[in-house]
Amino acid sequence: MTLAFLQQAQPQGSALIQMLPILGIGLLFYFLMIRPQSKARKEMEARLSTLKAGDEVVLGSGLYATIERVDEKDAKILYIKLGSSVVKAKRQAVVALASETKQD
């Protein structure tokens, strides 16, 4: 009779124990992957929002350029100077400020 009581009580406790590793992996995944990415994205958005004319930037293609002006109608559009020409680019094309990159 006591054996039947123990067998019935075990599945309830073991279900909680079985969930602990899954919860632990979920927390580990959040703190090692999701949180650092969202923090880096917020920092990059803050940097991009402060771009102004005259800033030297590095584009996603690896080119170094100087911001000529920011579009007044659409703040997501930049006019950048590449050599002697001025081209229109999205703000997201900027990867970093040239002063932040390590020169080889």
C-alpha cells in the first residue's frame, strides 16, 4: 500500500524537476544571446541618431565616407561624399564612425 502512494507522488515532483533544465537553458539563451544583441542594437541606433554633417563614417561595404548632409524631410536618408561625388544612402548603411574603427 505504501508503494502505491510513493509511485503516485513521484510524477508530480519529477515534472517540476524535468522543467528546471529547460528553464535554465532558456535563461542562459536569453542572457548570452538575446540581451547582448538588443543592447548592441540600441547603442548602434543611438549612434546613428547623432550623425551630422562632417562626420567621417564607415559604410557596410567597407568604404570610408564623409556625411555631406542629412535629408530634412526624411532623417533616415544621408547624403555622403565619396571622393568627389555625393551619393544618397540610408542611415542603416553606416556601420561605425571612422574614429571608432581600428586603422590597419
